[in-house]
Amino acid sequence: MDFAGSDQDSRAKAVPVAIKILVAGGFGAGKTTLVSSLTEIRPLRTEEDLTAPSALIDLTAGVEDKTTTTVAMDFGRITIRDDLVVYLFGTPGQKRFWFMWDELAIGALGAVVLADTRRLADCFPAIDYFERRGTPFIVAVNCFDGATRFPAEIIRSALNLNAGVPVMVCDARRRASCRDALVTLVEHAIRLLAVSPDAVSSAR
Amino acid sequence: MPPADDEWLDRDAGPVVRPYAVTGGRTRPSGGTFDLVTMVTAVRGIQAAVDDLEPEHLTLLRLCRLPTSVAELAADLDLPLGVVRILLSDMRERRLIAVHQPVPTRLNDALLLKEVADGLRRL
């Protein structure tokens, strides 16, 4: 890390503003690839209590003494300035990890939902979730080799997205493409802010 | 730790039990929780009363000499987030760390978001 200044006084001032961006999508949609295209990736282990009120599923039936589960997520850091840092979190896509999404989504700037046209339905839970929560999101269609390419508008109607939600084609292996996805998301969040600042702030 | 404990915490104990041994079996942090992007900084000049801290506490203190996020601390320490949060709450109680919670209203700051967009464009 390269925070400016090593003496005590400047250190005290150097607490950076941390921006949280989520990368969601179905299993194998390219979340890990996207995060690692942009930054050094680090696995983050979480252990969550399955008896928490938000745990919807009954994974622990018959195993009464085991009430936690371990989930690994991808996590990366992009330093924009010494005092401004973006954290990327690749969120486990399956519905059963929703209890984790609640924590991730609090205070998040927004989410990039990665879609794979071969398994488009896999990103439905993420889209449902962010729509309901009011978290700004974009859909990035990851172009996999051998997958049929569809125009963004076809994808938009297949996903039944609001007209305002950006849909873009991206290649999660290419840094520039991933960067464009993040920029599109941030610009979308700025637009939403201009349209309806109250709606955005209450969603967070 | 006496050898008997090591024997008991064998592989069959599973991946859940072992990390929480570090916390003395506690599974909840005391006080408020720590967001993934809460920044933590070790308070300087603390010499006293670290005798009863676990080695993991001391490693955490070393890792957060500069403001560091909870997510980074958990990744660097290679311990589950839940465990790291409990260790951090111990240190917050003893005032060994300064805790800087993220400010959600910053996300309503269009100027800040523009700076983020510009910074990302330069990647």
C-alpha cells in the first residue's frame, strides 16, 4: 500500500474513502476473471451463521450442531488515489448465499451483473435482488468463445430489464473491457443520483 | 495451548471449529459490527497490556499500521471474516485500534462518483 506520509499526523488524515462495487452473476459467468483482469485477486473467506433470520434454506437439516457455512469470495482493490479506493467483491451467485448479499449490498455503489448467453437464467436472481433493493446495476454480457452473440437489445428484452439499465457486451479476460464495465456502472449511478437522489439514498 | 487441545482439534473437527478456537469459541463480535470496507488503524504507542492477546491479534495490529479495510485484513490473515471481526472487536474494546466506518452518504456525492469514474478510466 502506498499511503502518503509516514509520520503520525499525516497518517491520521490518510483514511481513504472506500467504495464498494459488487460483481455478481451465475456460477462460471466470469466473476473471478473480471476481478482478476482489473486487480490482484485475493480470496476472502467468510463463515456465516445459517440460523440468521435471512437464511432462507434448510441446509442444516439433520446436522443440528453445524450452523455455519464457509463461503469464499473474490476480492480485489483498485487504488484510485491515496485517499480513494475501490473494492471489488465477487459475490457468490447462488440464491442460497443471499444472506451474504445483504451485507455486501449495504453501502455498495452498485453491481456489475455478468451474464452468460448460454445460461442467461443464471443471472436472474442477481437482477431480481438488485432491482428489489434499488442498488444501481448494469448487465455485462460476457462473450464466451463459441457462444452465439446477441445484440444488447435482445438481451435486455430477454432479461425484461428497465429501459434505463445499461446492457453492454464485455470480455472479462480483457482489462480494458472490464474497466469499461465499471465506468459504465459508475456513470449509471451518477445518472440515477441526478434523476432521483432520494430514491438512491434510501436504497442504501 | 496445552497439547490436549491440539489433539482434540484434529482434522475431523472440520474447518469451522478451528478458526473459532482463536476467539475462545465466541462467534459474535462485541459492540457494533465491522463492514467489509470499514477502515481500521492501529493506535500508535500502545505498549502495555498486550500480554494476553493471541498472536493473531498482534498480527492484525501489525497489518493495520496504515488504514486497512476489514476485508483486506481477513484476506491477509487468511482467517474467515467472522473470526477477524471478533478479534477486531477485542482490540476496539481495548482501544488498540481506531475504527473508521464507511459513510454511506458519500455515495450521494456526485462529485466523488465522478472522481471514481475518472480514476477507473485511467486504468
